[in-house]
Amino acid sequence: MKTLMRQGAAGLIIAALSFFVVNHCSAQDTQASRKVLVKTAAVYPTLAKSMNIHGVVKLTATVLPNGAVKSVEVKGGHPLLTQSAVTAVGHWKFEPETHETTELIEVKFDTE
């Protein structure tokens, strides 16, 4: 029982640390009505990469009139990838508009 608990704790520590290690990841906006001025690249979680997990995280971002991201909501994607995508898109900066908008965004994680 103690061995199982240690393995679980080790897995949680590895998962937490994996979000802080930067690996290759590409991000692209799709169907966005506003131009992205500043894109922060998403971190490819080490655990996801070691497990060969790749794919697309679909998000909607609510963007304020000044271009700052107000909130990000996950619409789909692997759970090991979603937090990294949300964090990255939360730092993006869009062109100013006269009103708040909702942007559809896809962040692609691949091992290439």
C-alpha cells in the first residue's frame, strides 16, 4: 500500500513539474476575428511528451476591448495538455477593438 502511495505521489510531482519545462509546441489561432499581436508559446508538458500524447486543445478566449485576454475556456483536448494551452493563451495580446469579443483558438501539441 505504501509503495502504491509513493508511486502516486511521485506521479503527481512529475506532472506538476512537467508544466514548467519548455519543449517544442506550436500554436495557431483559427477562426479568430481579431489579429493576435503577441503570442506566448505553450509549454509541452514533459509527462505528455514522454507518454507520446499529442493533439489539439480547442479553446475560447474572451478578449477585452484593449486586447487583453479576460478569460479562457477549454472546449476540448487531452487533459494533460489543456492547462498549458490555457496558460499560454491567457498571456496573448490581441489588437484593440471597440467591444469585447470571443475568439476560437486551437493550440497544437506535436513532438516534431
